[in-house]
Amino acid sequence: MPDAAWVALSLTGRIGRKTLRALLQRFGDTHAILSADAKALRQVPGVGSKITRSIQTIHLEQVQRDMERWQSAGVSIVTLNDPGYPARLRLLDDAPPTLFLTGSWQPAFDRAAAVVGTRSPSVVSAGIARRFAMQLVRRGYTVVSGLAAGIDTHAHRAALGAQGHTVAVLGCGILNVYPQQNRELAGSIRRQGVLVCEVHPEAAPNAASLVARNRLITGLSEAVIVVETGTEGGAMHAARFALAQGRRVYVVDNTASGNRDLIAGGATPVPDDWDGL
């Protein structure tokens, strides 16, 4: 079982890879971090009073009990120190210290592309998402998306229908799947791919987590395809993360406002009959 202290720190608000690394450099190991006094904790770069209080209120025994319960429910816990941690994701400066997943990583997941877009797509865009996902599967790619309604759902379902693999990155806990109407789809993905999150496995969705998961969607992928999005859509966050991560970003050349902005900003336009990567 992974180190419960590591998992507990990973689930503490505002502690990401950089802060955890700084804490480990100062104290040596996770248990020393938990036993450190407030003054010593606050001397670590990036650690203020809020993080200090959060660390000092960790109940390690409860986390250990939770981990046993999660694993009994089929949740795998993968840390940055685990050789099974996704290699492409590990390269990110803000890679999650811990991932929670149901299903299993497979060698094919090393070749992955994301298909993302609006929750309210046009009929044409929904068809494009399905076609692109099937083309990716035929070319040996795993299809990555966010299990949201709309484009994400069409991409996941098409990948499964083509007997391919798909990864759903959640902005909620994998034992508390959101949206509810996609719980059956989530079950199918568990059998033919993987559900993954960085938050508490029973966490409800919130705006910050839904945005943050986009960096994982793109971080797991070598390329990102934006099918249709408005300027305020979640897919815009994914595209920005992808560009910052050096991923290839392809945008369907249509009239959607977000698509136009991304193309104007340097993303690669593709026609709606594009035959894929």
C-alpha cells in the first residue's frame, strides 16, 4: 500500500508537486513533515499559515482507514514514486503527487490523444467527435477526455464502440462520478480503460477541480483536438494547458467562437473531414 502520509499530504489543499518537493527537501520524509512544528513548516518556500494548519490537522490513522476502504472498492492509488505512474504526466512541473484510478493503465495508453469540446455541441460537431475518436482508435491511440456531457461523452462512447481504450479524467472523485447521467458510461470505461482523478476519491465536483483536471487531460496526451467550444468553455482551458505543455493542438475549423480564437492564437486548424493524426 502507498505511504499514507504521502497520500494525506497530496490531498491537502494547496500542496502540489512543487510544495511537496520543498517539504521533503527540508524534512527528509513524509512522516517528518507531519511531525514538524508550525515554525519549521512556515520556513519552507510556498508554505504559509493555511497549509501549516492543514498539515497539522491531518489524521493519519483515518487516511489509512480510508485508503483500505478505497482499495476495497477497486480504487488503485498511484504516486509519483510508483513506476506505474503515467510517464508523460510525470514530466509536468505540476503533476499530481498522487493519482486515484479505477480500471487499469495499459501499454497502449502511452500513445494517447485528447478529444474535447462543449457540453452542448451541434449535431455536426457531435458526429465529428465520434468520427475523430474512432479514427484515433484505428491508428492505435487511446482517447482521453473528461467524461463531461456533450463532446466528451461522444468521444468516449465512440472509442469504446470501436473496441479501443479510453481514459476519463474527472474533476470529482472516481467513487462519486459526475455528471450522474454518465455513471453507466463510467462503468463501461472501467472495463475498457480507466477513470482517473487527483482529488479525494469521494469528492464532489467543484469549479477549481473541473478546471484543473484539464491539465491532466492534456498532460496525458501527445495531441489535443478541440471540436467545438465557446470562448468561455472548459475546452479553452484544455487548449491553453496543452499549448503551455508543448502539446500539439488541433482545432476544427468552424464558426464556434472559441475555435476562432484558438486558431487566431496559433492552434492548427483542421477540416471537419480530417482523417486524424
